[in-house]
Amino acid sequence: MIGMLESLQHESDLLQHDQIHTGEEPYECNECRKTFSLKQNLIEHKNMHTGEKSHECTECGKVCSRVSSLTLHLRSHTGKKAYKCNTCGKAFSQKENFLSHQKHHTGEKPYECEKVSIQMPTVIRHQKNHTGTKPYACKECGKAFNGKAYLTEHEKIHTGEKPFECNQCGRAFTQKQYLVKHQNIHTGKKPFKCSECGKAFSQKENLIIHQRIHTGEKPYECKGCGKAFIQKSSLIRHQRSHTGEKPYTCKECGKAFSGKSNLTEHEKIHIGEKPYKCNECGTIFRQKQYLIKHHNIHTGEKPYECNKCGKAFSRITSLIVHVRIHTGDKPYECKVCGKAFCQSSSLTVHMRSHTGEKPYGCNECGKAFSQFSTLALHMRIHTGEKPYQCSECGKAFSQKSHHIRHQRIHTH
């Protein structure tokens, strides 16, 4: 007690300290009417409404609105767990998690949500998930948020404000913490390490996602088919298979895609980028998976076999198309004339007979064709190439069909 009195050197300090015991809370927030016993607690609380975050982590650059929040955050880097359970020995970095854990041993449930059985000191904030209370609305698009800080960050989408720029590549960000995380890409710094396998990550959220591989946790479930995913982004992309939504459009040709990565791969068609080269024949490909499939041509490997006739294929897609010969399945139907096809590529070519489209033009004479294979045959007129030679008389032909027809002269 003497030590406590000695630490309260000023009368104002003693008066503020007394309020802890009396329960008096004279400092009120003008925004939400929440009251506090200490003025400094009110000042820190106001940062939640203004979005101000003045306490920065020296390790990763994350900024916090309260010094106490920064202290807790720093433990994610140091691994310090100051609160230990005397019953089972489990340790915690945060006091509230420690206290919540102890209730498992005592069976105490002082804060219980009526909707779900969840104990938490912040049960009022949790209940907003059920009530849907979002008092802070964006004036631009009407989107609402349950905290003013979230609204402040959202508004930067409309203003385009990105004050934090990377010195390495020029990329800009709305928050400093995002810039600091991004810079780990350039520095190679990976402060977040998996305790299971030792793999390290530059961002904490990537570590959290990775750890689900070990735990098997898939928290994002599709309501349409029940399929579950490790990441929310994977669920969103999957849901487009149900809705048919394709938000990513190619600026060159207008073709739309459900995923950004699909669009990125498609754009290589227009720029001609083919970074994957076959060491055997020099053929180049846009995607690594196409190169791997192509290698089967050289190795002669045909791992995909038809259960009906035993015919084997180097690609699974070729097997799928082949099986339709046996089943008679023709899933691709022309909406103009009703003709059906077993391959989507056949339907694409057929549609050109209705539209008159001829996308493959000859560089020599300008003549255009609806199919690339037809252009390839036409090019032999200019090059003089005749790859099909008669074994009987040596006469050569530019087309296989002409060669077969010629051979009948010798057989009859």
C-alpha cells in the first residue's frame, strides 16, 4: 500500500486512481456515449472513431490505436506467453484469452450469446453479427460498416488515395502496414514461421492459411453444394461456377473469366508470351501444365486408358473427349441450328459458319480461314512443302487426303 501511495505523487493522480475503486466514469465519448474513469483511456478510445493509429510495430510496421494493443501484438513476434494456466499448464499471450480458457475448467459461462454458445467479454460487439447493426454508411456507394475505422478505410477506394508508395517497384497502398508487408517481397524477410513444418511467410495471414493444411480446417463452405475451402477467396471463385459470374474481362477481345489468374493466362495469347520451352523439340507454351502434358509426346507415355476399348492417351482431356464416342454424349449444342458436338472447340469452329468469322489470315496473300488447320494447309501453297510422299513412285503431296487418294492407283 505504501508503494502505491508513493507512486501517486500528485493529488490529481490520486483522484484518478480513486475512481477505479468508486466506479466513477466522468469521461464520456461524444460519438458513442461510452464512459471511462481515466481521460487517457477516452483519448485512446476516440482513435477507434477517427481511425488514427499512432503506435507502430518496429518488426512489421503494423499500427495500433492503443499502446496496449501494440504490446499484445508484439508478442506475436516474440512468442512471449505471460499467462499460464495452473490447472493444465497451457500458456497465453493475452490475459483475456487466459481468463476465457480458465472457464473451461470451472464451467463458468458469464457472457453467453443467445444465438450461439460463445463466452466472451465483448459479447455485445459479437451480437452485431446477429442483429446486423452497421451504423456507419458510405455516402458514395451506401455500403455500411459496424465501425467508423472500417468506413474510413473503405472510403479510400472511392477517393483513390494511396499515400504509401513502395520505393522498389512504385506500388502504392492505402495503409502503411500493407506497404511494410509488401516490402517483405523485396527484402525476402519472412518473420512468420510454421511450427509444424518450418515453412516461413512474409505475412501472418499467409501463415494462418498455411496452418490449415496441417489442421485440415476448411472454414469456408459453399451453401450451394457443401464443398469447403481453406481460403475465402477460393470459396468466392468456386461460387462463380454456380452463378456463372465472370468479372474479369480481356480488354483486347472482350472474353470474360471467373478468375483473375485465368485472365492473366489468356492475355498471353495477345502479347505472344510463351515462357515454357520443351528441351526436346523447342516448342514453347504459355503455361507450365501444357509443357508437362506435351512431354508425354516424346516419352510415349500414355497413362490415361479407355475402359471400353483400351485405347490410351497422353492427356486426360483427350480421354474424356474419346469416351463420348462410346456414350454418344454431345454436351456442346449450337443455339442457332441445334447441332451438337462432343468438344467445345468443335462448336467454336462450327459457330463461325453462322457468323462468317475467319480469324486466321495468311501473311502472304491475305486470305482468311475459320480454322488454323486450314490455314496451315494453305501455307504449303506458298512454301511448296509436301510432307506426304508415296512409297511406290515417290510422288509427294501437301495434304494427307490427296496422298491416300493417290495410293489407290497402285492398289487397284
